[in-house]
Amino acid sequence: MMKQYKVIVWGLGNVGRAAIRMIQEKESLKLVAAVDVDPKKIGKDAGEIFDFPKTGVTVIADIDEALKLDADVVLDYTPLVRDEKGGFTPSAVDVCRVLKAKKNVITTLPIYYSQATTPDLYKMINDTAKENDVSYLPTGLLPGAYASYIPTVLAGLMGRVDKITVQSGEDDQHNYSSWVKVFGYGMDPDKFPQDRLKLGIASYYVSGVYEMGERLGFKFDDMKIEHEWYTAPEDLHPTFGTVKKGTLCGHKFTMSGMVNGEAKVSLIYVHKICDDVVKTPAIDNKIHIEGMPKSLDITIDGMMPLDESYVTSAAPSVNVIPMVVDGTSGFIQALDLKVVTPLK
């Protein structure tokens, strides 16, 4: 008989929606609780709120109530919470709260490869997980499957890696998430806090650069962060309102781990609106690896389609559930597990 893993989904936004549907379709998974603070969702069936079939699980607001239930894992899709210095400590404290309830945690939060970026949070989470004999695994699309899992695996085809560049991006024109406001679409670029955005985006994504660098044997002596912004060449019409000509419509971020002044590992990420109308900056899902052989180039099409763009964020965290629940305790990374494959 197939083992069935009991799952709590904490956070029913875009990624949570995709996860609920995946759980419904998998024989090996059972939803036991769904938690969200949205009053429009509380008290309703976790499937019905998304026009999916009924799950038999009513959405509640209290994670502590959910943690009293018999469950193997909590999928944490809650919004990132920062402290007054911009750090991720409040979110890490919430993670430890779940670990102390002896529940494994898998999350898309960017508390990722923290041994390099925030070693204090890494120690706190790792110690708490080990003390309670459970695991913490951060994995989504970025950081995670696309940066750095897939590029690092592809690098295994090389006899030598001299340089790796990962490019990606997303079109936010249909994105209703509140965090999209950080990009200032429709604002005067001269009045927008560009440097603050650059540092915020870097803190979110740069952990993937550190992991790829360490896995590939590079010892960075500097981390270079670049930010380019773009204005609308004409009036644009995303779902959240009109973006006037001359106002912000896109950003390109480049995070590079440097060795002796040369970029060895780079992640280039674009956030923009209306890619169907404005082609610059381009959204390219490409991986370029230099070394021996001379170069390896991979393009992945359809990774973030507008209609179901969050499936590829949810899937890495759902498909890895058995390996996390049945594996070792502590702060773990997907690249330390066996190959992640689709669940039945």
C-alpha cells in the first residue's frame, strides 16, 4: 500500500493555490489543514476558494491550531517578513515555531543557502530542526529549482566549469500579489528608491549565486550587484491599471560572484510588465556554461506562463515531500537529496 503523507499548507496565495491542486491530484498526499489570514478564505473549503473540487478541509487563520493536528510537513508559502534592518529574522522565527511543533518545513521563502548569506539564521533553524528531529528545506523556482538546482546538475555534463550565467525573469502584468508594488510600475523613475530595490532583490535571489559558486568550486572575493531600470515607451495596460509613457515598466538585476575581478557565477533576473508589447528588457530563460567543452547553452521555454506561472514554484516543494519527511534532520538543500521526481 502506498504511503500517504499528511500536509498542512500555510499561505493560500498564488503558490498555495498551485500546491492545493497538486495535493488533490496526488495519491501519496493528503491535505489535513489549510491556513490563511484572508477573511474571504477563512471558513471556506480549501479547494472551493480556488474553484477546485472540495478538499473537505476548511481554511483556518491560526497556524498554532493547525500544528496540533497529526501532520508530516508544513508547506510554508507565507509572505516574507523582514525586520527593521531588512533581514529575514521574523520569517525564520516563524519557521522555528513550526519545527518546534515537530513538523517538517518546506518553503519557498528565500531563507536559502543561509550558511553563506545569514549564518545566524542558518544556525537557529538547523539547531531547532535537529533538536526536534525534523527537517527544513527551502526550495521553489528562484531561489531553488532554476537557480541553483538545474544549472548545477547541468554543469555535471562539463569536464571543467569556468563560468556560468543563469538568466530568467517574469512578466508581472497579471500579478495581483501585494509585493509587486516594490517595483514601482507607473512611478517616476527619478522619485523611485532604486538603490533600496536593488538591495532588496539581491537579498532575495543572491543565495542561489552563492550555492552555485560553492557547488562548482569558486571562492568569491566579491559579490557585484547591478540594476538597470526601463521606462514605458507608450501607455501600457496591466491588470492593475494604466502605466503611463515615461514611467517605470521594468527592471533588470544582475548578481555576480566575482573572482579576481571576473564574474564566475551570474544570475540575471528581469521584472517587467507587458512583455507582449515591450520586448526590452528581454525575459530569457537561458543557462550558459563555459569551460570544457567550450560552452553549453540551454533554453527552457514555458517555465513561467502567464496563466499558470506559479505551478513551477509550487512543484519543487511538493514533489520533494517524501524525501524531506523520510530523510535526515536539520537545514537541508535539494542538491543534497536524491533526484527530485514527480510524485504519484
